[in-house]
Amino acid sequence: MFLSLYFVFEAYLEQNRPKFGHTTGIIVIMGILLSYVIYKAAESNKDEKLVLDDLRFSESLFFNLILPLIVFPSGYNMRRKKFFKNIGTIMKFGFLGTIICFSLYTAMCYGALQMCWLKKYDELKGEEVCLSDYMGIFEVLSICALLCSSDVIAAIAMINYSD
């Protein structure tokens, strides 16, 4: 459903070219609103677990159906001449930007973890506990690598190729 809405909004924004905003912002806001509605509906329902189990994330559906619908059209519609003309700059900023971003994210996240700024609610204890009890440097590095891997792609998606 969200993928269909994304394509509709993308087509609308492509024709009207607003001065600000991006399609992903609209989808994120809609996702937040839909999540809230589902949460409230499940909370009021007797079979809360049943409702939430039906909405569980399916890895096979995502990797086999949704991800190809996102990746392949982006690659197909890319302006190849401009891409290969600027491949040096793209590689330089993509590589350096990712390394710098990864280093900063890791330092900030690990620092926040050590200062106990990141907490979670422990139902057994009935209080908030530091995430540093549950996470180590490997988990911080994994999360930061995931966050940095999409930055270059997100930045390239914002570029307007006008001939």
C-alpha cells in the first residue's frame, strides 16, 4: 500500500515540482500516522497479539517483492552519461562521506550509550535501564553501518537531473 502511495506521490511531485519537501517525507508521516492507528486499534481489541502478529514484518516479502520495485527503476532511469562523467566525484564523496559519517555516528552513539542517555524500559524491574547493559561496541558498529549505508543513496535521490 505504501509503495503504491509512494509512486502516486512521486508522479504528482514530478509534475508539480513544489519548492520544498520530498516524497519520502510524506511516506514517513503516513507511516507514523498508520502505526498510531494500528496501535490504538490493537490496544482496544481483545486479541491484541493476534492483530500485531498479522502485521509482522516479512523479510521474504520485502527482499523478493518490494526492494526490487524500488532499486531497479532507480537504476533504469539514471542518466548514464552524467553518472559516468562524474564517477570520480561520486566515488570520492561517497567513500569519504561514508567513512566520516560512520566515524561520527559511532562516536556519538557509543558516547551516548556510555553516558546512559539511551535507555529502555525493563518490564521485570519496572524501571528504565541503561542500554549499555544490553549493547556492546559490536551492536553500535552494526547500527551505525546500517545508518551510513543509506546516506549516500538518500543524497543521490535528492539530486534533480535537468538537461
